[in-house]
Amino acid sequence: MTIDYAEKIPNNVDLANDRTLQRALEHWQPHFLQWWHEMGPSDFESADVYLRTATSVDAQGWAQYGAIRMPDYRWGIFLADAVADRRIHFGDNIGQPVWQQVPGEHRSTLRRLIVTQGDTEPASVEQQRLLGHSCPSLYDLRNLFQINVEEGRHLWAMVYLLHAYFGRDGREEAEELLARHSGDADKPRILSTFNEPISDWLSLYCFTYFTDRDGKYQLKSLAESAFDPLSRTCRFMLTEEAHHMFVGETGIGRVVRRTLEVMKELGSDDPSRIRAHGAVDLPLLQKYLNFWCSSSLDLFGSEISSNAAANFAAGLKGRPDEAGYDDHVLRDRTLDLQTPQGVEQVPMLNALNEVMRDSYLKDCEIGLKRWNRAIERAGHAFRLTLPSPHFRRSIGSWVGQPVMPDGRLVSQEEYAKRIGEWIPTQEDRAFVRSLMQQVLEPGRMAAWVAPPERGINNLPLEHEYVRLR
């Protein structure tokens, strides 16, 4: 198989002149395409989709629009432009030149970081593969497919690093990224959130709001890395991650807007009447927010982590927006950490996961403020909230603790009895699935979600964003 690298795989890493890397990708690419055929969007391979494709990292090339079949998408490999004389700017090696090759003592840890990040990319495609059959509009269907192909490109980005810098180990890890599958009983994805089923679009909106936002924070922390190829790769990935979070924030906003319209039509905020009218009542939306936010919080890891300390000290993984902090070594800093036993003072280096989790929650609040303003303007007292970071945790100090979404501890018995008040029950999920009726007429929307404020790339909302064959 011969690949025209300039045409088939847009890149700025000189693929055409790297025979070793070419051979590795010639072996891996057919496996990727087979994975896409088996695990990518189901039954839409022949559709023409109005997609954005990156062909270079400059402003003219990173967002080229046009209709294309998804299997023909040009999954490129891009690194952000190099920073001249870039230096390590945090940890114990601060001030030293960044690394262009993998230091031997950090090889295993860097490989693990890259594999863990890479594993999330195909996982989300697998989680979302059946959603096209219940899309609320062609606009939403196109956005789903844009997310899917970009997650595929982000997989390519991590596979490039594995192939280019980790030899045989990297090639084997690249194969394993296609061998694990979301929710598989024998070979699941590495992180639990990426094994959760996404069987409805309300879950997709919450996933892209909360879980892709975690992805943003992980990419920003890796973008600080002293391993320069990883840093440059993640910096470019962040330009695409913004669209995924946009789908989540505007999607939930459209759900809120439609629900408020129904409440006005009915003159009632009774959840049963709202559901009977085919809309998502606000308390049900709150349950979905609780579920996906708490699931995503686990992705940051334990509150006290020796791995986080070691990775920061070595310069492998920094804090997002590291330049905004005043201390980049942290050997003398501590943090007061709330545990089930009380406040514990821990070294800041060991508490970096919690520092990042706290920043993430502040970021999550931005969307809630917008949605709550809409609810307030409509004259309703209900307010959407984020759950306590101690609610429903499955990693760290708060594992198994019976914490309510408002942060209060209750008995295990009360927690077990009331959990259905806080996260979706089977009946809740069945109701939401009942709303998921596929809408394929250009410009039309399903009855449970309001239309977006504008179309894609200045096109009208009535544009045929996905043309089915």
C-alpha cells in the first residue's frame, strides 16, 4: 500500500521523508480504517458530511470546510509551531532546554501519559457510534460527526508520538489503542467514564460539556510538558477541542430554552406535565448534570497523588496555564484539603490533581450561569447547580462516601434510598430515549430541543449539512 502523505495525511512533521515512520503508518492505517468501519458512526459511511478539516496549523489551513464521506476524511498530523529556545518552566529542571527526544528515565511515564490520553479519543467515538439514528436535526448530526472525525485525528496525533518516539513499544501500544473498546467486558477503555454508554443526545450534550472539558484540562497540562513534541501536539489539539465543548454548552442551552418555552405554553413547571408535552423538565436535566459532572471529576485522579507530584517535579505534566502561577517549583507550598476525616494539610505537589479539579469546576460554572440567567429571565426560581466534588466519587479520599450533591454527608441507608433523586433512574433514561426521534429534514428540529442561534460557518440553518445517499 502506497500513501501520498502530502495528500492523504496532511502534516507538518515531514512524513514524506521519514521512511521508518512511513512503514509504521502503512501498517497502522488500514487497521485504523477497519476500526472506523466497525466502531465508528454506524450506517453513515456513504453520507456526504459538511466537515471542517485541518490541512495546516496556520489560520488559513486549520479549518477547511467541505462535504466529504467520513472514511475519506484526511486525518492529519500537526504540531503547533515551535517556540524558539523554549525552556522547561516548572518543576525541578526549571530553566533547562526542553527535550526533543524522550529521556530514558522518563520513557515509561511519558508513554503511559500518551497512551492514556490517546485511549480516550477512539473511546468517545465508540460511545457515540449509534447516536446518528436518533439525531434531533441535521445540524446536530453534522456536529456529532465533526466531533467523531476530530477525535479520530486526536488519536492519530497520539499514535504519531508513539510511532515516532517509542520504537517497538510505541507500535504495540498503537495497536492496543484499536484493540480496546468502550464498555467491552474483556478489554475496556482505560478510564471508567469512557466505558459509560451514551444512548441519548442529552447524555451527549452533557458528555461534551463535562468530559470534553476534562479533556481540555488534560491537554492544557500536557501542553506545558518539557517533552516538546508532546507539548506542540497538544497545543494544536486544543484548537479543535473548543468545538466539542461548544456542542455541549449550546446543546444544553437549547434544551433549557425549549423547556422554558413549554413551561410558558403550559403555564406550569410541573415535571410530569412537561414530560407529557415531550420536553426535558429541569429537575431531570439536573440529574444528568450530576451524573456526568461527577463521572468526569474522577478523571482528574486522587486528591493526594504521588504520581502527580513526580510528573510535575520532572517537568512531564504541568498545571493548565502554568505561566499564571507565581511558584513553579512548589517544594515549600501546602494545601488544606478537605477529607472525610477533616481538613488535612498536604504538600502542594501531591495535591495538584485537586488544584486542577478546582479550576475545572470554576470553568464548568460559566455555562451554568448562562443557563440560569435564561431560567431567571423566564421568571422561574429553579437553578441548575454543579454537584459537590465529593459526590459519587469512585477514586480518591471520598470513594464510597454517602455525600449528597449539596455536599452533606448522610447515612449509607439514606444515600442508597435517595440516589434516584440525584442521578437518572432507568425510568428517567427510558423517558429521554423516548424523545430521541430522528429528524433529517433540513432546518427542522426535534420537539425537545430549540434550534441553534446560527448555522455552521455562516451557512443557514436550513443547509443540508449531511446528505444521505
